[in-house]
Amino acid sequence: MIRDELLEILRCPETHQKLSLAPPELISRINAQITRHALRNRAGKIVEGPIEGGLLREDRTVLYPIRGKLPIMLIDEGVLTVESLNR
């Protein structure tokens, strides 16, 4: 999906932490929330349509969605993960 060389240099636009590809089970959980219209991005908008994948911030609290094989690296488009809610 994303070449290793690119993944090595990409950083979170907010904290500059490293990013990694999100595991498939996390993408499945997020897509289930999207289907139920139960997921909002950091801008507060309901996320529409399933995502292909995601880039997970090193602290595992924010995921940047991948759509059309492109990572959406905007702070407002990130979604909070379960790990962030358990803190």
C-alpha cells in the first residue's frame, strides 16, 4: 500500500511522531464504526465511506485514513483510536 521508504519519512503533522500502517483488525473496527455513522474525525464531522487503511501514530491514539491509496495527512481528518479513549 505505502512503500517502506515513504513510511520511514512520514510523520504525524501534529506531533511529528513516526507513523506505521494500522493493523487490519483496527481498520475493520474503524470501518464498522463508519458503517454505523458512529465515528467522527477530529474536526467533529461524521466520517463517510470506508477507509482502505490507515497510518497509526506512534502513541497509537490517532489514525490518519488512507483513501484511494493516498494517506490523508490533515490533523482534522485524523480519527481517535480506542487506545486514546482508554487514557
